[in-house]
Amino acid sequence: MAKVYTLAEVSQHNSAKDCWLVISGKVYDVTKFLDDHPGGDEVLISSTGKDATDDFEDVGHSSSARAMLDEYYVGDIDSATIPTKTKYTPPKQPQYNQDKTSEFVIKLLQFLVPLIILGVAFGIRFYTKQSAA
């Protein structure tokens, strides 16, 4: 039967000389792998002391990388010692009411300005025809 560790116990292994990770409810001692990790040892060390499952999954590790985990397995994590994730809720903001007046004025001007220009053009044509006659 596998040994069960608390998050506090696993968190003590957080250096380049002693590095343990929690991934998918299992504890891995990846100290020997630090120098060989393609992303560098900093990535692994920064994932200590917490549930690193999301960090591991977000990168999209290959099936061979997942198979490698078995070699570093040391036990399971006591899931009761892992803090529950809190879902981010954005702060309440006042409801945004767009001022419809400016939109209405723009549409009105888009309609009226061409009519005014057309009216002025007819007025000028009418005035120039009368003065020429």
C-alpha cells in the first residue's frame, strides 16, 4: 500500500536538492529529473507546495512524459490537506447603460445631412437659372 503524505509534508521538499510534486493526487520525487526537464528546473521547483496538476496539464505533456511519472512515484496525497480552489468571481460593477441619445442623433444626421445638401443644390440651381433668364 502506498504511503499517504499531507501537503505540509510534501511542501518541505521544495528545493533543487529535494523536489516533490503533487500531480493528480499522487506524490512524485522529481529531484533526479530536474536537470533533464526540457522546461528547466525552475518550472518544477515553482510548482512545489501546491497541487501541480493544472500546471502539468496546461503544458500538454506527451504520453511518454506521463509514463515517466511512474518512475518518480513515492506515494499519494491526502486530498483533505489540499486547499479547495475558489472560483474567481469578478467584483460587482454598476450596470452600463449606453446613452441611446447620441446614437439617435447620429442616425438622424446621417439621414438629414444628405437631404439638406440635396435641398441646397436644388436651391442653387433654381436661383442660378432664374438670374440667368
